[in-house]
Amino acid sequence: MVSLNARSGYRNFRSSQRLTITVAHATLDALVDRSNREGRSLSNLAAYLLESSLDRTPNTGRGDDEPAHHSPHHR
């Protein structure tokens, strides 16, 4: 589930938006440790990692509304 400001809409990313996620405890610990080592906030590190991951991910050719993982029988 994606939670975004209702006024902005999902497709209008002209400004920063707030996102809430749930991660495993070990993942959170690793993120906190890295953010402390790098002297940056946890939020800043998480945003950086997500954005850089998307930059490195090749275009899959999916439409914006199509989920990344779906069963071929659910069309």
C-alpha cells in the first residue's frame, strides 16, 4: 500500500512525498548503522537507496499501473 498526500495524487511527483514502509528488524538495524556511519538521517539514506536502486533498474516495459510481480492467470 502506498500512502501519499491526497492533494498531490499518485502520478504527480513534482515535490517530495512522504512514504511509510515496513522492513525487517535486521534491515532497520543495518540502515541505522549505515546512516550513523555516513552522518546522514535515516530518512535521507532510505530515500537515496530507493532512488539509486530505481536508477539502476532497467526499464521492464511495464505500464505504470501494472504490478512488478503478477500471475499470468490474473489478467
